[in-house]
Amino acid sequence: MRAFITSLVLTLATPASASDCLVITGASVHLPDGPVQIDLRLDGDNISGIGAVNAENCDTIDGAGQTVTAGFVGVLTHLGLVEIGLESGTRDEAGSGSVNAALRVADAYNPRSAVIGVQRVEGITSSVVVPGGGFISGQAAWADLVGGHQANAVRDPSIAIVANIHGYGSRAESLLRLRE
């Protein structure tokens, strides 16, 4: 199953031809009533057909004996910000102060990070990328793990503000600081 997911994710991330569509034939899709063998048609990022689909002018993958799932989302990650965790020169995810509300990790996101390719192979297709450090760490971003340019990969540069309320006194004291 891992090999199929890998080929599907890589096919969607790096189109092999000029075709804008992909048809997966005979794959198993798990529904509430159990698994069914079905054909899927994808146009761009969207599923545009299920069942008897038109495969004309589309790239085709034989999914017989394989399972198709949606891509997984990595949450609370530092993807595209940290290459080697123990090497400070490869880290670009932390602000320098206690309150970094204006820090946007989207500005530092590197879609060409070697770590991103590894995550794609494992089925991760999107990530919530968060900053680290400080009481108010900064603004998290939503990134798709495709595209070689920051403008193509970062879908939303500011989806949340990240706060670390642990280690700043009692819970009540931390929440007081947060309200302030």
C-alpha cells in the first residue's frame, strides 16, 4: 500500500505529462459499508468523478489491489523551517522575544526542504507549520507539500496564533498574561 500512496502522491505533486487529469482504476476505497473497488478521476486537486469515469486524455494508474486514501495533514510541524533539529544554522522557526505575535512562519517557509520530500513519500500532503519559542510564538501557516515556490505552497500564511502557556507560572497566571 505504501508504494501506491507514494506513486499517487508523487504523481500529483509532479505531473509527468501535460495532462491535467489522472484516473485511478480498480482501487479499493473504504466507505462506511465496507471497501469497494472503484475508479476515481482527479482533475487538478479535485476528485471529479467516481465509478464509471471518462479516462480520455488522462494519465492512468492501475490501482488494482491497492487502497486509495486522502492525503494526511501533518499538524503542529516545523516542516520547511527546520532541516536538522540539532543544528541551529538550519532552524528558522523561532522569534527572539517573549511575544512574537507578528512573526509569520510563512515568510521563512522553504518548500524545497529535503524533509518535505520525505513526508510526501509517507503520505503527508499538507501541513500546519508552527513557530517555536516565546510565550506568543507567532502565526502558523497552512502549506501544501507540493510546488517548488513559496507562493505555490503556502495556502494560508496566517491560520492561527501559537502560544506556549506552559512554563510561565500557574495556568491562571499564563492565561492572565495571554489576555493581557
